[in-house]
Amino acid sequence: MPVTQPPRVVRTIGFLLASFPLRIVAFVLVLATTVLGIATTMLWIGIPILITATSTARGLAGVERRWVRTMLGVDVPPPRRLPHGAGLLLTWQTRLVDPATWRELIYALLAFPLGIVEFVAGIVSAAVPPFGIFVAPRIGAMHGALALSMLGPDRTARLEARTRQLKDSRARGVDAVESERKRIERDLHDGAQQRLVAVAMSLGRAQLKLDVDDPADPAATAAVRELVGAAHADAKLAVSELRDLARGIYSPVLQDRGLDAALSALTARMPIHVDVKVTVEPRPPAPVETTTYFIVSETLANIAKHAGADRASVRVTRDDDTVVVEIIDNGHGGASVRPGGGLAGLADRAGTIDGVLTVVSPAGGPTVVRADLPVRW
């Protein structure tokens, strides 16, 4: 389900309160082993003690990464470490010059005094809700940023990862555009183009009738009228198909009135009942709106064709950084993201703006299609 503000505040306050015992244990273990290891280095016993200190800091850092991800929603990937050779001495020497080791040690020591401040802020936030609503999330955001900078990859690794992400996003964007072009071409060829060919043929036959047959002949007049009527019907169908195709590319209502009105108009044309709820203030950027509309439109079309559902719901919400789209149906389930499939195309479309699409569809249903779309790049 979409993440709303109150649960985030509650989790952050829980993080501020429950982290304090961890901070005490980490501070005592890391400080004691580090000091003892440095003091006994000249006796050689200090080397395994220092390795224990670094191993303890590494293990505690792993716990902290999972804890921050669970409670604050901040993903902190592990850092890239220097490779080391075999043997205790080489291991210690490599860890000694590895920046990740020092960042983890400093974090374990720094987190204790910060934990005291955070613990007090957590108590005040729990006792005074207006204070907690405004202050706790900001403290949690600052702690998440600190954890990411000290326990995550260094700046070079982050830039490399971002570069790979942008390359993948660009490739998915090119593939999505090419797939969309082919779909439009196919729809034009199989739909409106065939209708217009039929119009031309019907009008040509009517013209031939007028040129060859006696205009005063009632049978000829009736035949011409029938041909013109058929051409008129095909022309109306072609116009309707072109309108639907243009609406599928970009809805004018979306541009003028936003997602709420556009999705309401879209679902009103569906053959099944669709419940819609849109809460996206302030209005997201145009690429996010277009991607959201496309994902909802294509997913509902797939539901109508393949899911065997008679009800569906669409929920679109926004927090500070993300628009969350959820489409749920009560069909028979079994949907999956397969290469070349429709859902894979939706995942690629979401990926063009660094979004992520997930599908949960057990046999027997229900099916949940969720897209998390960032509003900043």
C-alpha cells in the first residue's frame, strides 16, 4: 500500500527510541577493542584485536544498514572494499588503509553521542505529537543521509552506479519509444488505415455506379446510397479509432486538468467497474503524469482483455519524492513480467524516469501492479 505520512512519523520515532541501546553496545564494543588493540599492537596480540574491532564495526554497520532501511526507508548499499590477500597480517594491513573501515569505525563512535540527542528527541516527539510530526521526520532524514554517506559506497562508486543507472534508463527509454512507435504503426495499419481504404473503395464503387448506371434507375440510386452509407459508417469508425489512438498517446484532459480528471475519464470508458482515487498535490512534473497515465491505461486494457475481472481499483498518491501508482483487480491472477510482454513494456516505461514497476499476481488473484515514480531526477 502507499506509504502515508503518519506511519512514517511513527516509524521514525520508533527508530529514534529503539536505536539507543544499539548505539551503546556498538560504542562500547568498538571503543574497547580499538583502544585495547592499539595499546597492544607492539606485542602482536594487538593485530588480531584490531581485526576484531574492524570486524565488529563491519558487522554493526551491516545491522545499521538494514535497520535504517526498515525504519527510515533509506537504502544504504554496502561500500566497495579493497581486496586483501591471504593471512592475518595482510588482512589487517588492507583494512587499515581501507577508507570504508575508518568510516564504519567513526560512525560507530559518532552514533553514540548523536543517539543521545535522538533518544531525547524521540521521547519529546512521543510525548508531544505536534513536535514529533514536524521534527522527527527531519531528524530521521538527517540520520539517513549520515548513514548513507558513511556506511554506503564512496562518492566515486556512487557516481559510477548512477552512470550505469542512467545508461540503463536511457536504453529502456529508447526501447520503450521504439515499442510505442511500432504499436502506433500497427494500430494505424490494422485500424484506421483499413477503415479509410474501405471508405475509398466504397466511394469509388459509388462513383462507378453513377458513371455507368442510369441515375433515374431506382435500383442504381439505392445501390449508390448503400455504398455511400457504408463509406460514411467506415469514416466514422476511422475517426473514432484515430481519436482513441491519440487519447492513448496523450490525453488532452491530462494536460488541461491533471491526473484526477484524466484517469476518471479513462476509467469511465472501461467495460468493468473501476474505483479511482488520486491524491497528488502538488501536481507532479509532466513526464511523471504522462507515465502514470500510460501505466494505468495499459494495465486497465490488459485487465479488460486477459484478467477475467469484473472490478478494479486505481490509487495514485504522492509524498515528497515519489508518486505511487497501484492498480488492483479481482481477476484470476497469474500475471508476470516476461521479456517482450506487456508488463515488461510498462516496467521499461517506468524505468525511463528512474521508476520501478512491481507485479504481485498469485494464481487465483488478486493482481497488484505498483509503480514507484520519482518526481525528481
